[in-house]
Amino acid sequence: MRRFRLTNTAKAFSALVVAGVVSLTFYCNPGLLRKVAPSASGTQQSNVPIVGALPGEAASGSFPTAVEGAPGCVDKPEVRFYHWAWNAQMGMMLATGGKQAQKDSLMCKHGVNLVLVREDNTDQMQNQLVTFAEGVKKGESNPKDGGHFVAIMGDGSAQFLKGVDDRLGKLGPDYMAVVVGSAGYSRGEDKLMGPQTWRENPQRAKGGVVAGVLRDGDWNIALKWMGDNKIANNPDEKTYDPDAVNWVNAPDYIDAAQKYVSGYCAEMKNVKTGKTEKHCVDAVVTWTPGDVTVAEQKGGLVSIVSTREYRSQMPNVIIGNKKWMSTHREITKGMLSAIFEAGDRVKTDDGALRQAAAVSALVYKERDAAYWYRYFKVQKENDKQGVAVELGGSSVNNLADNAQLFGIAPGSVDAFGATYTVFGNVVKAQYPELVPSFYPAAQITDLSYVKELYGEQGPKTSADNASFAGDAKMKQVVSKKAWDIQFQTGSATFTKDTAVQLDSLQNDLVVASGTMVEIHGHTDAAGNADANMALSEQRAFAVKKWLESRAPASFPEGRVKVVAHGQNEPVAPNGTADGRAKNRRVVIVLGTSDST
């Protein structure tokens, strides 16, 4: 069912890590990254990631039948768009009306003869972009070969664009591939599924074995969660580290789920003892329908963390050729306008969502409209063992969502840039020899199209931002991490050296925009206990105020709360300077008000 994005050879450059969250990357194909990051050789040691009724009854109600009619605007230049099967593209499906823009479709209305082509292999997506760029370089106004656009996951775009733009850059900087907009988000379906004990106490994941596509977007989710909880990652799938999370590589997300279902075990060399041991799969990183497979065929795993909590991590980003788009601005803007308008319709009209689901089934050639419709939203169901699980979940983007994502709207920050950088850093940290660098976010984005649309039209509806009730209580902790945020002695004023840490913290929390945030202030034992209690509160409030002033849209009222501890919870002896320094800390706790 869903985006078989990332076949074994195709997932390569898809991952980025949250610079402080360091959670990881590649939502693209594993093979894609394998060009840059093949299986680890074993020389890299375990390390904490840098920081960052099934399948259910058919949806009720009727669905239109999407019948392929004659294309509606063939007098316009053909524009080919390569994509995975993914519910975040519901708006684009509705806007096109079929495999090619249909009569009376939004695409034709905006003068865009869009042709949709499903492509699960990101290696092939890269090749399509290169072939197209070569045609542009030869002077072809609208090359007949290759792809004008592709769509991949935002958290995997650093590696993807590093791979393709290293090739396109040889044609000239104007021919490089850049991000120009976003069609939607993963909002729950991409996840780490593991034992309930991991959810209750993340440290119980140490020594666990997870099946998944290494360096893929869902691998990113796990890495971010591990980084946030100070859990080491073992990057070498051939070895076993009892003090880290270990991996069994899978060629795709379906196989990852099946490895858990079948009780798959692997022979691994224990890095502590040197002995070869058999270890079996405890957990899975996957997406729909992999999560449905786990729940239906075996059960026993829950969602530890997903893009429901890390709701800004996986935008569906649209990538096109910089040179061609600059000479075909109206076509590019028309395509984006059609997608955004359709996004508004899907958000507000159930009939439009059903129509988009019918087109999805036609274009993807997989499942039926009821399936795509059902798992567009998160479904809470009981698995084979009666355990409550969450399955599916995506959303579509309109113009306001794009302005919010790229930091164009008032009060917003560049959430895409944060995600891109955050997860790019993770891959660099985990595989420094294989992925030594990636392009700066500013170099691989062209926001001029969204900015022009935003200035010309203005948003017709509001952005889909997370909201938080002021009296809501955190019931489920997702992660807990101490941050080295330094203050001037005896005050709540930041030192100059803490700017990098604050920026990393902001990026971390922007990615995890679906979570509540608690800022816990701590001091050492020097001085008066009452004064220390007040100082710890003032310092926590200083962090809260800094976040809310820098990115008010990402930190709305009710999201951030302050907890003061004073000197009451030391993590080291106060008798030494080093111990006192460790006790002067700010701990960030992320969680949700949902305990299920």
C-alpha cells in the first residue's frame, strides 16, 4: 500500500539528523544512500545519536470511481512528476484527477499538463532528474526524457540532494535540483514500534534489536528518539552491543515488518565478549501498511514514537530543476497553486478526500479507495494480541502550511531547514567517512515560488499547527534530555557561548512539534536553597521565553511549561567544581497528553 519508497538500492541519500536531536535521516531509499553509506564495516563503535480489527473494516460511505479519461489539457507542455505511493500527496491526486491532468481538474485550470508516475526507487528518481537536466543543458525547452519533478521525504532530502546535485553541479549551478514546496506530511504512519516496556522506560531499549531499512526515514525516527534519550546506536548491523540499540537490515519496510512477524534471528558478534551470538528482532521501524502487518499478523508492539509526535520531521517535499523552473515560472507556480488549492479542499470536504483516495488507488495501482481513505488519518485499533495500537496518519498542505514550513509566515521559522540540517548532521555523525558533508539548506531551496503565491494570494485558510490546552497534563513521556545551556553566575542571563546549544534546542523542538515541552531547571547546592529554587525557575523561564520569542508559531501558548527543582535533584556530588557544573542544568522533557 504505501510508498514502497526506498527499495533496497534506492534509499540512499535520505536522512538527516537533528543536530541536537540527532535523530536521523533518509526517508529515501536505502540503496540510494548505499552509494554513499553502504553497510557499516564494523569499525564504527556504538554511540549516542547526536541530537535528534486489522486492517480494519472498510471505511463507511461510498467512493467515486476514478476512471481514466482523455487528458484534459494536452495542448500544454507535458510535466512529469515522479513520486512514491503516499497519502501526504492526496492534494496532488485530487488536483490532477488521474494519471494525467484531467478535464476540469485544478491542474488544467492552472495550465499544467501534469503526468503522475509512481517510482519507488530513489536511485531512479535521481536518474530521472539528471536525464532531464542534461536535456535542459542541451537547449531543449521542455525535455521529453527524464522527470521535471520528484517528491521525497524532507528528513531524507539532505542525502538525496547531495547525491543528485553532486552530479548536476557538473552541468553548472543553475542546473541543480532544489526544493520548491511541499504537498503534505507524514503525521503518524512512520514510526518505531517496540515493546510496551520501551515506551514506559526508553532505557530498556538498550540491547534491543530493531528490523528496518538502515539510514531510511523511519530509521531517522528511531535515531532521534535514541538521541533524545541518550541511548547509544550501534551502526554496524554485523555486531551486537548490549549497551546500545542494534539493527537487522531489511531491503524494504514490508520485509522489516515480516522479520518481526516471523521471529527472525541473526548471528552477531558481541562487541563486549567477542563471541558470536544469536539475537532476534524485538522491534521494527516501518510505515503503513508495515505497521498494519505487524499488528494483524503477530501484534505485541506499540508505537514508541512516530511522526505524530515528530510532526514536522517528514514533509513531502517537491524537488525540481532550478534552470527549467526559472524559465517556466508560471507552470511551476500553477502546479503548486493547484496542489495547495486541492489541499484546502481535502482538509475541509470529506467528498474531496474520498475523490482523492479513489485517484490514489488508480495512480498507485495498489489497494482500493477505502484503504487509502481509512489510513489517511490515524486509526486506533487492537492488534492480534488485543494490544491497542495506532496505525496510519498523513496530512496535506495548503499555501498557509507551506508558508509555515519554510518560515515565510509571520512568527514562523524555517522548519524544513531545521529538519534538513538536523537529520543531515545525524548521518554525518553516524557515518562520518561515508557521508562527510551535505549542501546547506539555503543552497538547495528556492522559496521564490511560494513567496510569490503567498504575496499574490495570501492564505485562504490557516496552517495546520499543533495546539495545546493550557491545563493539559503530560501523561506519556517521549524523551528526557539534559542540555548544556550556560547562564551567567547567579543569574538567568545566557552566556555568549550558549547560542549554539539554544539553536540546536530550537531545531530539536521544532521537529518534534507535536509534543508538549517541560523545561526543568536545576542548580547546584551553593548558596541558599530558597534562592536556588527561584533561580532554577528563572532560568527555565528564560529558555521558555527565548523559544517563544524566536518561533511563536512553533511554541504556541500551552506547549511549553516550566518546572523548578532548585538544588534538590543533583546528578553529581556538589563537593567538586565538576560536580556542581553537572548539577547546574536544564532538562527538556517531551511528551503527550495521551497515555495510550
